[in-house]
Amino acid sequence: MTLKSVISLLATFLILAVAVAIGRALWVNYMDTPWTRDGRVHADIVNVAADVSGLVVDVPVHDNQAVKKGDLLMRIDPEHYRIAVKQAEALVASRKATLDMRLLNARRRAAMDEQVVSRENRDDASNTAAAAAADYQQAEAALEAARLNLARTEVRAAVDGYVTNLNVHRGDYARAGEAKLALVDQNSYWIYGYFEETKLPHIHVGDRAELQLMSGEKLQGHVESIARAIYDRDNPQSRELIADVNPTFNWVRLAQRMPVRIHIDEVPQGVLLAAGITATVIVKPAAAPAPARG
């Protein structure tokens, strides 16, 4: 065998070995390394609704505006509620006067001799005073409720965030409990990575994660939790509350994807996060501890 043939053979083996190494590395990276391109940014969404009904007289914010906790989002016409407070204050004053009169009457009868006022009459006066005290407390509670309703005519932001889906304008009628806008909590962003079930053995809570948005920005995070259940579409309940199993004739079993919650450690300056955008998630499993030596 000539030298040229030996070199050619060695080069062939070398190329084959490199190809096998690269193929194995790609196989391990694709099949075993916990990564997914199916990541999605999420955030806590606060549905904002008025606690009282009434005409909307002011909306000092606009769609997608950044707001701070406590900022005014919407004001309901307060006139009806101011009148309700005045009525409640008048009722409190009336019940207070009645209570004072009943107490004075009860004290007078208690000081009289039994020959002048019977024991039954004194008991009646005491019970009447107690009933008047209860009515007074009820009026005070109604006044507190009226004042609370008046305060709730101003709808304020519960968290720092961004106004979105603004669906209310000056002149609209707001009904209590009916959401008029949403507030995205700017401090609550996280990422759900949907990993194939074959990758789950390599993922543990606390593992470091690299996150890359489709726009190119890179973030750092860590595994916060792993979902423990997903909906089984092939096994819904029947009307008789028993499993309704659909027959399948597939030769290939597709791995289910489980949500893994990734906490974003820090958002770099200038990176815009929005709930719903996608990302690639690569989990870096922590090194396994070395076995103890005997």
C-alpha cells in the first residue's frame, strides 16, 4: 500500500470520525438537552372594573400608557354617592338623638321608686334604649358603606403596569364588576417553556435558563416550577361521568409538552417585554454531585 493510499484512508477515517462526532453531538443536543423554541412570555393581567355603577365622567389615561400604583384610571360621577353620604349622615344624627333620648328615659325610670314605676316599665325602657343603640350602630355602618361607595367612584391602579384593552370613554355607563380595561403588571413577567416530556428528567427547579426572544434579545432566568398536569384531550368525560376513550391507530407516539415556568432574573435596560411574545428557552442543568467516597 502506497503512502498516498494510507493518507487517503486515514483522511477518510478522520472525516468519518468527525461526522460521527458531529452527528452524535447534534443528536444529544436535539434529543437530550432540555431546550425548546416553544416558549411564551406571560404576565399577571389585572381586569379593572368599577366597584360602583354610574356615568363615567373622566378617563385620564390612554391605551398602552404606563401607570403607577394608585394612579387614577377612571372616575365615576360622584354626585349620587355624595347625596347618599349626606342621607346617611342625617340618619346617624337622627338615630343618635333617639338613642340619647331613650338612654335618658331609661336612667330616669331606673332612678324612680318601684311604687312610682313598675319593674316591667323600667325593663321596657332599658330594652328600648338597647334597641335604639342597635339602630344607631346600623346607621353608622350605613354611613361607612356610603362613604366607601363615594371613595370607590375613583378607580385607581392596583399595581405598577401598563393600561391595555382600554374599553371605556367619557360618557359611558359603567356597571359594578364589569371590566372596562386591563392592567399588565410590569413586575410580574415570566416565561412558560413547553418542553417535551422526554426532556423533563433533565430539568429541575432552580436550574439556570437562557432565554432568547425572537427579536434577538437575550435574558437570564431560572426554573421556578414544573407543571404537574395537562388536559387529556383523548380522555374526556362522557355524560355518565366515565372515561370516553377515543380509538387511535397511530404508529408514532408524539411526546406531550409540559409547561415549565421560568422566572426572569433581570430584564436588561431597553428590552421590551409583552405578554404573548415567543422565546427560545435553554435550561442548563446543574452538575450532578460527585458520589461520596467510602
